[in-house]
Amino acid sequence: MGLIRQIGEDSATLLKNTINALPLRDPNVIAMIGSDAGPNLLGELDSGGANGYPAWNINGTLTLGGGSGWAIPPYIVTPYEAINYRGRTLNAEVYAVLNDTAYDAVNATVPSADVAIVFLSAFTREGADRATLYLYVVTLLGGG
């Protein structure tokens, strides 16, 4: 079991902390951007239970995958809940823009934050591999 666990850990890269940005060092204002930080407003099980999660129905923390990745969690703690809780323990202000296309709200929120964390997700299932892993980034701040 030790080897299997080690292979799993070695093959999962979530982020690379090259500039020692983590752990966060007592920020006063935290901004969370992106619908994947918050709750799924339509409900986690709103796909009909057919081991598939329709692309049009992803609007919150992605907790299910298609095919054998389909597993219903006993409970969900969203990033918003976890970071908001931790922010309160640090006496930090925590703001969230959970609408992926609310550009005006993002532009109003991010400049006042000490740290802004963006939450993204992409649903997939067996037999439907992605052609790329590109992330398209739109500049949200600036004069135009």
C-alpha cells in the first residue's frame, strides 16, 4: 500500500509554490474568484444519476467526475466555507465573486485584496479526454 500511495502523491500536482506564496502570511483582505469556490446552486445530484454531469450544470465546487469517478461525497466543504472560516480566525476580510462572468465585481474586489485566489474546474469523464489543458486567462485589472 505504501508504494501505491507514493505513486499517487507523486503524480498529483495541484500547484507549484515557486515564490513561496504559500502558506498565506496573515492577509488582511482575501478575495476568492470563480464559481468553483462556492456551492453548486443546482445541487450536486442534478444530473439524473447517470454517471454523467452535464457541462451546462457545473456552477459550483466540482465534486463529481463521470464514469468511475462518479462518487457521491457524504458532505462537501467548499473552498469558500474553508477560507472564510480560516479568514475569521485571522481577523481577515474575505470577499468572494462566485460568478465567472461578473467582471465588474471582480474588478471592484481584487484591487483591494492582499491576496486573490482563483478557483477553476473542468468536468471530464472516461472516454472524453481533453484535447488540451490550456487555461485561457483574461486580464481583469487595468485601464481598459
